[in-house]
Amino acid sequence: MSRIFGEVRQNGYVVPDIEAALDHWSRVLGVGPFFYFDRVPIEQFHYRGEPSPLQVSIALSNSGPLQIELIEQRNDAPSMYRDFLARTPRGGLQHVAYWTRAFDADMERYRTAGFEVAQSGQIGADGRFVYLDCEAHPGTVIEVSEISGAKGLFFEKIAQRAAEWDGKEPVVRR
């Protein structure tokens, strides 16, 4: 566990083909079911301080307590996802995420510690997220994701369904 961020709650994989990734994760690795969103309505998305019209498809499941996120960017808007695929065309682990119910207080602590936001956005009323600018260090990016309200409840549902999954219906399309 990180003494700064807490427990890693999600591994985020940026992929060039989400359908192929869904097949691999569910059929080959036995992880599922994935909740798939063809176009995620991300609001207030900013990359390096500038608005960006990002369009992504996302799929979420759990492997034990760890959430697995698959992301395919659907346009060429500036983002860390686009940058990652430019360097790693086959895709791979792009970020680890830490979840918080105290988003504003935690972000103040991270800024005070010297972390800077590279991209940010919001999904729904209580789903803010930021990716911290730490790509210069070898390894993955750090995401901080707010899980208050409906988003947190949905993440609990994903974990529960994964724990009970019988291998049928590997993708739940939303």
C-alpha cells in the first residue's frame, strides 16, 4: 500500500482494439464480466491545462479487489491515452488508480507534495478524476478517481458481479 495514495484499486490498460482486449481478458484470462460503454460522456476534459474533445470506449471488471479498466480512444484528441499509444502501439498498462471519497482534500495534499495534473475530467456529478504528471519516471501514470455517490456504488456492483461470474455473458454492453 502506498503511504501517499493508499491502496491501488485499478489497473488501466490503454488498448488499440477494445474488442480484442475484451476477448483476451475474458476468454484467455478468465476475468469478467466487463461492463462496456461504447462512448463515455466525459465532461470538462482537459489535457495539459487545455480543453480537449476526448472520445473513449471503456470496459470495467474486477479481478478480486483490483478493478481492470480497458480504454480505447476513439478520436485523435490530445490526451495521455493518445500519447501512450504513440509510444506503445500494442497498448498496455497505462495507469494505476487510487480511489478517494475526499477528492478535494486529497488533491490539495498531492499538489502540496509537488504533483501536477496532466489530464482531468468528470463522469457524472460525482466522478472527477485526474492523472498526475509522472510519466518522466519509468512506469505507469497515477490516476486519482473520486468514488463518491453513484460512481462508487457502480464500482461495488462491478466487483460483486465479477465475484459471482460464471463465465457466461463476458461483456455487458451499456
